[in-house]
Amino acid sequence: MEMTLRWYGTGYDSVTLKQIRQIPGVSGVITTLYDTLPGEIWTPERIAAMKQEVEASGLRVSGIESVNVHDAIKAGTAERDEMIDHYIQTLKNLGEADIHMVCYNFMPVFDWTRTELARQRADGSTVLAYTQKAVDALNPEKMFASIGADTNGFILPGWEPERMARIQELFELYRSIDEEQLFENLRIFLEAIMPVCDRYNINMAIHPDDPAWSVFGLPRIIINESNIQRMMNMVDNPHNGVTFCSGSYGTNLENDLPHMIRSLKGRIHFAHVRNLKFNSPDDFEESAHLSSDGSFDMYEIMKALYDIDFDGPIRPDHGRMIWDEKAMPGYGLYDRALGATYLNGLWEAIVKSEAKHRCD
Ligand code: DNO
């Protein structure tokens, strides 16, 4: 595996490439052109400039998170074919720039959903949290307004103000789309892009829906093992794979994370690894990465990735806000650096103990 950190780009991220370069064991970033809109073609010039900036710092671009999918593709409207053509052109330009992993999601209207961006924990750190009660009590606009106050001045991915301003229109767009239709729209998209992925060896890594269930009555499909298998079988190509995100699949306690990882051998192209602390099945908060601070066994998650010979990029995921850092919620430097170091430590221990067992 290759340890990486997500980086939003100069002007959008409080964390610098120099700081990332100094985290031991991190060799690449997962980045994006944060100011491009879904449907916009990423030009070769902008991709080259992004690569150059990253490489000048001694890191590499290990993949893209995300090339966002236009709503016309997800909802299957009249503009779909044109938007798919644009996506294909972007993939071609990325492939020509020697970039081979693209993370995306197929969630209608919202990307990830949390009800608090700064829940205080006993140690004084603040974390992203979710409580079903709050979702049940609020409409999406109210939730966006209450969350907007806690962003530390950063634009959150998937919660861009211009998108939220169109929230009614977006809900209207998906009104007649159920899970079956969303699966079908995903199939059409994947079939159309596989030829360019084959040609440029691009691994598509769909991100799970977070949380892994329907919110505000919207259909959500990338939520559990059987749905992922369905997604992979319907377009059976090794380039059609997943981002294994422990914090997203883990929102549903019925998802057995190590088991899911083993069942996805060969199709996990990217891993987001983080822990959650459940206070009840309906209320969780994002803890430190350490097993003992949350509800997941992080050793078992890393061991499962090792057992399937996972060799793609991995990144620590949302971190706590600690040491008075001011950053995009979930994306500060300090706790993610601790997370990367911890995951690297688990990995080294697994590699060495497995090698030792083989010799004994
Ligand atoms: C949240 C992220 C998601 C993810 C997208 C991928 O912090 O994990 O926003 O990047 O769903 O398209």
C-alpha cells in the first residue's frame, strides 16, 4: 500500500505540501481541481500544473478525489450523454498525465452527511458527529444552515454553497428516482467510461454513501456488501472498483468491515481508514484512529487489507481537530498525521509478523 494524505490544493487547504512531505511514510497526495464544477472538462494544462506543483514538493499525485459526477448522469436527464462525454474527456486527460486512480461518488444531492462538525470530546478535541434524531428533526436547508456556521470558513466538499442554494431543485430532480433507477443510471455511466479506463488503465473507485442509509428520503445504493457486489457484477471489469472507506461503511454496524474487505479482493483501488465511536446505533462521532478510542478494531481492518494484497493508495480519513488547529473540519494536519503514523505502524507490524511466521 502507499500512504497518502488528501490535499485540496493551494488556496483551499490550510495544510501545505511541505507539511505533508514531512509526515513520515507519506509519499503521495490525493488531490483534485477543487474549483471545477461537475461536468466541466479538466484540461491537460490544469492537470499538468497540479502535478508539477505536487511533484516540486517531493510528493506524487497518487490519485484524484474526486472527479464529481454531474447530476444529469446520476438522475439520467437529457444532458446525460453530453456530461458522460465530458467525464470521458477528463479521464483521458488524466490518463495521459499518468494518473490512474479516480475516486467518485454516486450519492444524490448530498455527498457525506454529518449533523455536527465540532462535537466536543472529553479531551477537548472536536469531531464530526451524526445523530439520527437531528436528521429526523430538521429539513436539509436547516441542516445546511446549522452546519454552515461550523466550517471554520472552509468550503466543505459536497456542501458547496452554490449547490446548497439549489437544494429544492435538486430534490425535485431526484423525486422519481428510486434505488433501481439509480443503479441503472450508474450502470449506464460505468459502461460508457470503461473503454477509456481500459485504454489508460484508470481504476475507478466509487466512494460509499455516508452514512450508509437513506437520508431525507433520497435513494442510497453504495451501502453494503451485496449492493457493492451487484455494482461490480453489473459492469464486470477490474477497473470498476471501490474506495473502501471504513468510516462510511462502518456507520452501519451490520457491515462486517474485515469481511467486506476480504470479499472485495482485487477491486479495492483506494482505502480511507478511520475509526468511529458509537454512543448508540443512531449516534456516532469520529474518534482518533486508534482502536481503543473508537468502536472498530483497526488492526483487523489493516490485516484484512494486507491479506488481500492491497497495493493501492490509502489515506487516514477525517481527523479530530486538536492542538488549536484551524482547518476544514475533518481535514486538519495534526490528527491525520497521527492517523497516518499509526496506520503505518500497524502495517509494519503486520508485514514483519507475517514474514516471521513464514520463516518459523
Ligand atoms: C468526505 C469524503 C467524501 C468523498 C466523496 C468522494 O470527507 O470522504 O466527500 O471524498 O464522497 O467522491
